[in-house]
Amino acid sequence: MRSLIYYFLLLPSVLSAQLRMDDFLWSVLDAPAIKSFDNQNVFLESNPYRLSFLREMEFRTESNQLDPERQDYALRLKPANPWEVKRNNQYFQTYQEVMQLSRERELKKMLKTRYEAIIDWAYLEEQKKIGEEEQEIAQTLIKILEVQRFSNFFDANDYAELKIDQVEKIVALEELYFGQETQRSKIETLYPTAKNQTISWSLSDLISIDKIERTIYDSQSEPGFGEVAYRKKQVELAQSEWALEKSNINFGYLQAQYQHYRIEQDRSPWSIGLGVTLPIFNPNKGDMTKRKLEMIEAEGDLADATNEQQAGLALAKKKVITLTARYNNLQSKLDSLHVDALAVNLQEIKNSNPISVVRLKSSLIKSKNIAAVLRKEIYLAYVEYLWYAEMLQQQPLTNYLLQDSN
């Protein structure tokens, strides 16, 4: 009774020790790079970039004819160029949009890394199970041959080969254990909380191959979203920066001047001066040329991104379709063999060598291995398709590897 009570008390902590895929994936939202974008966005929301209508306020004084009694004072105000104020606001608004798209790009990249980490772990877990099953079958074969040592079924060469094969399988299994530990270190680097949690992801937990096929055929890509949208906005940003440089010209000045000595001459000591800059010469030609070059480069990057997304999406879709066809074909061939019925028939045949049934199971292990490799490649190709389709980072975030994912 005490043991039962102790078990139920510990049950919540045991359950919480399991690392959920969703927790691992959504941890990207707490990554320093994403937080940095969020903090920048919060800062820009307060509009700290808005220019004052006064560009400069200058206090001036001069000695008229070097006479200390004839000191002049002036206050010069330089108003901001209204076109510069407008284009400065446009530039930072565009910059904020670029920054938000940059956040989405970084989010997509980090999510892809985590999806691939999940797939690699699940594949290694499957390979480990297959390796353990292979080792168990090898041990069974050796035991059968040892029992048959003095019978006609015994073959010394087979026995020696099986012993060597057993050693090789032990080494291969140890390599899988080491590979899984390495993969765990990678997961813990991405998500430090995983150090205190158990990872139990397997290929059977992931989305079915049939559902991947339906997702590929039903999903609609958005060519103006994601990378292409980011590149378009980069062109707009370069255009805004070029326009800002073009309007970065002193508008003129308004000056109020006070000359004390004029009071003695029965004249007003105040005078007003006005200056307007004639934009005949542009001092920003060098900077404007740089911005124009950046605009041309951004337009080239946009064309490359558009072509890459279209080609990448088509190739990724074709790859998923090809791999799923190979996987389904393999499953169909295995089903047509009726392996279970064949094993039963072998067992019922009189004077049959019992090792035949075990060897049949060993042959099936190879098929399982091929199927696991194909499933891994399908999942990786599926994530690559989601990458080019710009679906990984779409809000609300969705775990596309779960069976019940949309």
C-alpha cells in the first residue's frame, strides 16, 4: 500500500520528466536571437526616430567693428526639411517591417534545425531497436547451432560466421548508443531544459506517411510570403534609404538678430533674417550612389530568392512524392510475401531446420532497416518542403510532425 501511494505521489514528476516535442519546438520563441528582434520591435514602436521640425537652434554673436559697445546677438533656427522628415519616417517604418520579416526568417531557420533534430533522434531510436533485435536474433541462431552441434544441420563455417557477425552487431549497436548520446547533446544545446528530461521520440510517434502525402497535395504555397517577402521589403528599404539621402539637404534658416547700439540711434534693435537653400548642387551624390547600388543588389537578391523558392518547392515536393512511392512499394512487397504465414508453414514442416525460421526473421530485419531509412528521408524531405512552402513559421505555430497536426 505504501509503495502504491509513493508511486502515485511520484507519478506527476515522472510524467513531467518526458520531453515533449512541442516544448522543444516552441522553445525557439525564447531564443536570444528572437528575443532581440522582439526588443527592437518594442523600441521602434515608441517612434524614437521621429525628427523634430527644428533641425538646429544656434546662438550667434559678433563684435561689430570690434567695438565692445556694438556687440550683436542672434538666434538662428534651421527648420527641418519636411521631405526629409516624411522620408525618415517611411524609412524606419519600412525598416521595422524588414526586421519583423527577419525575425520570421530566423524563426524558420531555428525551427528547421529542431525538426531535423527530432527526426534524427527518432531514427536513431528506431535503429537502436532494430540493432537490439538483430543482436537477439544472432544470439538465437548461435544457440540453435550449439544445440545442433552433433546433428546434420550443424555447419562449422556458419557457426564461425555467426560469431563474427554477432561481434559486428555488438559494435554497431554501441555506435548507435554513442550516436544517440551525441544527438542528445545537440538537443540539450538547443534546449538546455532537456538535460533533466527523458527523450522518448520514435518514428511511430511521427506523422504517418499517408498524411504527409495528403499535406503535400493539399497545401497551397504563398510565393509572396517568407523569403520572397523579405527580399521585396529589402528593395523597398533600399529605395527609402535612397529617397532619404536625396532629401537630406539643409532647408534654410530663420534668424532673429538683436543690435543694442541701434537704440541710441532711435532705431529698433531687432531684425529678422531669412535664408533659403537653392538645391542646385547635391552634396549627397556619393551616398545616393551607394544606396542605388544597394537597391540594384537587393533587386538581384529578390530575383534569386523567387527562383530559388519556386525551384526548391518543386524539387522538395517531387522528392517527397518519389520517396513515399518507394516506401509504399516496399510495404506492398512485404505484405505480398505473407511472412507470418510462411513462418508458420516452416515450423509445421517435419524435419525442417528450426534455424530457417530465425533466418527468415533476420531477413525481415533488413527490410525494417530499409523502411526506417526511407521514413527518415521522407520526414527530412517533408520538412524541406515546409521550408520552401514557408509553412514552418506560420502563425499560429504548428507541430507538423505530430499525427494530429493540421
